[in-house]
Amino acid sequence: MKLKSISLKLGLWFSTIFIALLLILGFILYGIFTNFLTDFIEQDLVARGNNHARNLEGQFTKEAIEHAIGMERGVSTRILITDSNHQILGSSIEPNEDMMEQINIKKSFHEGQILENDWQDHEYIVSVSPVGNDSGYVYMYYPSSKLKDMTFVMSLLSLITSLGIMFVAFGLIGILSRLFTKPLLSMKNATIQMAQGQYKQKIPVKGNDEIAQLGNSIQALGEQLQYYETTRNEFLAAVSHEIRTPLTYIKGYSDVLSKGIIDSREEQEEYLKIITKEVNRLSFLVNDLFEMSKLQVGKFELTKEPAKMNDIIKKIITNLKPAADRKELELKGEYKADVLFPVDVRRMEQALYNLIENAIKYSDKGKVTVISFLQNEFLVIEIKDTGIGIPEKDLTKIWERFYRVDQSRTRKTGGTGLGLYVAKQIIESHGGYITVKSKENEGSVFSIFLKAKSEI
């Protein structure tokens, strides 16, 4: 069975690690406890045996031996006393075969020591203490069963405690794994909703850790996708409108011309001018769309050749003069410097055309002025207008593709929101940059900075 829940997976991983650590800790504590207890018993046996040996020294009599044996009755330890030849003189316990083997070692002992401490395989832990100058020996015994009982009780208590800790730990692990994975599950649900087109999602995350940052990033991505979806729909509507209007003019006037429904030569020429104007309008729209598509796929290439920027500006002003005249705007150029510049002429014309046409489009009175001058190492081209201006809150957004400041004025003036985006990309691809200053109802100034090469 495959585990699909991340909280269950985390819970199992944490539980496995916890159990492994608990077992390791249990073995360590068990070893420490048994070693400590064994050492304590061994030291106690040697101390008791040495104490009896000192008491028997100088008075190694039957009465003294009986007294020593009597002192060990009613306690856990056992005592056995032999002479120097290892013959038993008295004992508080019936010697067994194991004891007899230890007694018959026939070895001299000069101080108290442990003879046997393997409590798991032998019946007693055994110590021996010599009496005087080889007068005899005092053997002390501690039953291994006592130690086994204590270790069993300790193990049982440890097991019960461990089980309790494990149950509490599993509960905490379950709660913590849910807390850890809850934001991830929220992100998963959010991405599913985003995949279905509901881009704007609210992900409940707190703090500033990696999970919170991921949640905020997904939320920001959704908002960005929603923004692009909205602007895309608005763009498609604007493009449809921009294309439909000139096509309607072209179709209508071409039908009139093809059917010969005209009164004079002058009327025919007027219709042809309208058709030409609308074709140019379509051409510039298609160029913007084409340039945008190349920018998006990284295929935007420049074909540069030396050209005078003033010549390019003059050409655009000449082309747009009729549009300015129709709105009774003064369109003029002020050429304070003439610089030979390596430039893609067609694309630079497109960028300047977009900027100057925008200035005319959003100005109802006054004038539009295009100024070229040198400033340090830059050729600066300023497009000044006395139009409606741009709200301060929109100044940083006007360079985004499809962005339009006001839908109502867009419907009035037309436009797809691509002009400034394409112009900025073209200027930056030439190694320059563009800035804007604007005040509502006072006008705007777009400034292009291009690094000058050589002055003519």
C-alpha cells in the first residue's frame, strides 16, 4: 500500500526515528544501571568481607566465626569462612558445587577481591578476603537472583514508561506533522484551483520560514497570473476593437470605390486617404504584436547601421503632423545636437513613433515637442506634451505589456497597452534607457537616453 498522505509519511518517519532513539537510549541506560548496581554490590561485598576478616584477625576462634556468621543472617548476603588450607570452618549457606570449585582454587589472596561477577550465568556474585597472615579466608556471596529481580523490575518500569512516552510522542508527532503539512496541503489545493483557472488564491501561512515563503510565492504567482489573465482578456478585447474599426473603414470605403458611388475626384482621393490611414494603423498594430511575440521568445534581433537620430525624428514628426493638426496641436522638433548613432532604424522609428503618437493621442490642447540634445556622454531625446498626464500610482506600471492606465480613456483614444512596452524594450536593446515624469492635467515628459558615439 502506497502512502499518499504527507502527514502520515512524516508521522511514520518521525515515529521510526523516535523509537530507534528510544531503544538506543534504553540500552544505554540499562547498561549504565546494571554496571552501577553490580559495582555497588561488588564494593559492598568486598567491604563486608574485609570488615569480617579484620574482626577475625587475632581471634580466629569458633566463637568469633559463629559471631561473623550470625551477623549475616537475615540479610541478602551469605558468608563462608575457611582456614588457610581452604577447609570450611563455618557457613551461613550450604555450599554447592560452584562454591566448592571456587574454594578449591587453592590460591593465596593478599587483599579483598571479586572471584565471580557473572551474575547472569552464575548463582552468586562472590568476593574473598584473607584473614591475617594466611590464617583463613572469608567468602561473601550475593545472590544473582536479587540482581536479576531488580533489573527485571527496572526493565519493566522502563518498558511501561517508554510505552507511555511513545503514546504521548505519537500523539504529539501526529499533531505536529499535521501542523507542518497543513500549509502544504493548502498550497496543493491552491495549485489545483489555479490549474482550473482560479488563479487568485489565499494561502493561510504565518511566519517567515521556507514554507511561509513558498506559500507567499505561490500566492504572488496566482495574483500575477490573475493579473495577466485579466490584462490578456482586456488586450484581446482592445485588439479586436482596434482591428475591427480600421477594417470597417477599409471595407466600407473600398465597397464605395468598387461600386463607383462617388460624386467627384476629390471625394475619391479622400476615401483613398482614409483607407491608407487605416491600413497604416493596422500595420503599426501588427508590428507591435509581432515585436512583442519576438521579445517573449527571445528572438528580438537588431540590424544596426550608422544613422542620424535627428533624421529619424524629423521623419516621424512629418508622418504624424496631420494627426496633430486634426487636434489643433502644435507638433515641433528642437534639434540641439546631431549624433551619428549605430541603430536599427526601423525599430527605433517604431519606438519613437509609439511615444510621439501617444503624446498626441492623450493631448487635447497645447503642443507636443520633441527635443534632442547632448548631456555628458548621452544623446537625450525628450518627448514633451501638455496632455492629461499619468497618475503617480501608475507611473511604474505603464511599461508592462497590456497595461493601460484608464479603461474609459482607452476606449476613447484606442490602444492595446503594447506601445510603451515595445518602445522600452527597443530602447534598452540599444543600450539605452527611458524615464518618465508626469503630472495629471499638466502633461508628461518621456526622456530617452542613448550613449552617444560621435558628434557630426
